[in-house]
Amino acid sequence: MWYAEAKKIYILPFGKLPGAVIERLTDTLTETFKKEILTADEQPLPVYAYDRYRQQCYSTEILKRINDLNLDGIVLAVIDADLYVPGLNFVFGEADPENGVCIISITRLRQEFYRETPEYELFLQRTVKEAVHEIGHLYGLFHCPDPECVMHFSNTLADTDRKTERFCKICIKGVTA
Ligand SMILES: [Zn+2]
Ligand SMILES: [Zn+2]
């Protein structure tokens, strides 16, 4: 796949994002994927993908539009809006390995979303795990049975919190090969 050859990973913000999110992503992605990490220009919130009955954005629609930006590398879009695909109540993120683009939502990664006390470090860790997971899909990786591997499927945040931000011994081969 061409992503292994790509020299850059773009973080593409949709709407305003906390500076700490960009910083933590930049640090972790640099270390994990050994590529240049750049932050692309902030995009307006994707009104074209918004479903006002669900009050969520259709992530596949957003991924399609990202292709039109023609960024010369892997793209990780980040948005603070709830995402869905038809048939599911919500998704934490979605990847399109064909085109090398993926998106994560940070909305459900905050404790506040569940009326719990804010835990900023936990929120940042979850963000990083979801990002590494989606980019892992762009490298052609599938879900991993190891519950500590970042490629393990997160059905709930408990799954996300159990896994680490790292690839297991087998999955790492797909990223560094
Ligand atoms: Zn996945
Ligand atoms: Zn694994």
C-alpha cells in the first residue's frame, strides 16, 4: 500500500480543537509511525454531513470530501462532533484505506459526555488510541484479538481504556515493515 511510502501524516482539524490534542497527537504519531506529522489548515464544520434529526455527522461523507483536498500524505481528520454511519448509533472513528484517509471524533472520549468528572489526561490518552487505531487500518491492519493491542476493537470506552496506544508484536510488523 502507498501509505507505507507516504512521507507525511496530516492532522486535519474540523472546527476548533484544543491545542493539547494536536500536541499530543503530533508527539505520539511521530514516535509511532516515524513520519513527518503536519497540521493542515482548519476546516469548517461539515454542515453537508450533518443530520439534524440524529444531531450527528455522517463520517463517510466527510471522508469523501477530504479526498478533494488532495493532501500529499496520510490524513487523520479530527472533529469535536458526534459521528455515525447508517446502521450504528455512533462511531468513534472511520477509516478509508483505499484513499488513505481516516477520521476520529473526540466528543465521546470526554468523561463529561457521560456526566462524569472531567479527566483530561484520560481524554488525551483515548484520543491518541483512537487515532493510532484508525491510522493502523490505513496500513491495512484489521482488528486484533489481543485486548491490549491498539488494533483491538473498541465497542465501549472500557475497551479503549483497557488497550494501550501501542501495536502488539504481530500488528507492529504491518506498520514498520
Ligand atoms: Zn477499527
Ligand atoms: Zn495486535
